[in-house]
Amino acid sequence: MARVVALDYGLKRTGIAVTDELQIIASGLTTVHTVDLMDFLNRYLTEEDVECLVIGKPKQMDNTDSESEPFIRDFIDRLNRRFPELTIKRVDERFTSKLAVQAMIDGGLKKKKRRDKSIVDTVSATLILQNYLRSIS
């Protein structure tokens, strides 16, 4: 089997998570500056066997798209042009940032570390990936 990669896409930073090759465990990989994301994915997708890319779909409480959705769609269009064979899935990402902070608290992460937004982004991507894995099992 191939890995599944998840993105918590943000205008400044994007959190990235990945499964193991058996698609059992979701782990945080890294956070990259969004301007560097395509370069990162170019390298990663040539080095690793990736089955699909899961991208968070931010929604408002009333189920409408968030203000960042047009930027994400733009990014997906560029991805489709660059990697036409790559399957892209979307997963509702509501509350993942709050859940990520709570998971960090529960895990005993010190307050100073919890303020590091890049850690929150990576944990959020991991939660998106876990939700996706649950939905396909």
C-alpha cells in the first residue's frame, strides 16, 4: 500500500501529516510555509509512494465555506495540473485547531510549546488524517 498525506492548508503555514505504508497510523510530519508547499510536495511525492492527498475543508458553523476556501481551491487546481494522477480528497476540518490545542494540553505539552502555531498546524493535519482514515475503515 501507499501512504496517505493530509494537509491543514493555511495562508501562512500548512501542517502536514502522513500515514505509515499500511495506512494504520497517522503521524504529524512537519509544517511548511505555504509559499514553499509546492516545492515540498514535489520532493515528497517523488521520494514516497503516496496513494492520495487529503486536504482539510474549512467550514463555518452554518456549513458555508470559510473565507480561505477560494485559496485552497486555487491550490488544488495547481496540484491537479502538476500531479494529474494524484487523488485528492477533502475532509471537514471544523474544530481541528481547537482539538489540536486540547490534545497538546492532554499530552502535557508546556504552554510555551502550545503557542507555537506550527505545532498546532501539524497536529491539526494529523487530526484531519485520522478523520479520513476513520471514514474509510
